Amino acid sequence: MPMVVRRGRIAYADQRPYDRDSQGVLWPRIPSQPGKGRPEFGMVHALRQRNAMEQLLCQVCAQPADRNDDGILWLLSEELDTTDEDIVTPHPPVCLPCAHASISTCPHLRREFTAVRVRACEGAGVRGALYEPADPHPVPVDAIAVAFGDPLINWVRAGQLLLRLTKYRRIELPEDVP
């Protein structure tokens, strides 16, 4: 897809309204074919990831994430040292059955994970390809995470939405799956 510079930011040459989100961030054009293919760990489907984050859906099955009085269930692929700081993550929440399946099949989660219940989260920014002007078209120069409100976001084609988890607590994942 040829990129151009338009109004001080990158754009597709044939820009369409659905190419940008409500924040004005440019996203890749990716076909949606639910149920086709197989999981490829480490490869993120930008549209599916963004939908899961915005609607708080399970990142595996796309059904509503597990929710109880303590909050929404998230599995983080790292050990948390503290619960005093916000967490910024590209990983959507999960439902309880998929949490258990993920731990047994995902290489990163098999090594180490932290389960948390989240009571509050908000959009933090995006991770994606940073472009710079070039002739005849802008070119990608780096992969970065950038916060909403940062002027660099105008030069990023997003691949993942980032959420800030602000009210959370670490939990032990229940062994029984309903």
C-alpha cells in the first residue's frame, strides 16, 4: 500500500475512513477471517488485537473476557515486582478457560506469567512502525511504542493498541475451569 504525507502525517494514498481509529491513528488494512488459520505465537493480527482491547474480549476466543467483582482477568507474560505502578500492555484480557489453555500452549506464558484482576484501564497509545518522510514515499525506520497525544503518533502505522491498567491486583489463577 503506497504511503504518502498528507496534512503533516502519514496516510495511505487512497485513504478510506476506516483506515484510522477514533484517535486518528493509521492502522494496517488486514482481512478479517474469524475461525480460519491457526494461532501463530508472536504474530499479532492488528484488527483482532485492537477489537479485543477496545471491547475487553478474550484474546484467544474473542468472547467476553472473564469478569467478576474483582475485575477483568489478564495474563501478563512477565513477573510483576510491584503493584504500585500502572502497567501498559499490548495483551488483551482472557477468559478463564483460554487462560489455562494459553499457559499450557504459549511458550512465553509457560516460562513465566502473572495473573491480575483489573478494575480500571484506559487507552495509552499504540505500538507500530515509525515512518519518516522520503522521496517518493515515506519509509519505515523503526518499531516503537508511542503515547496518545505524542506528535510522533502522526508518523506511526499502528500494529497494536496499548492499554494502561491502573487499578489491578495480582491473583492466583483458579485451578478449576468452569
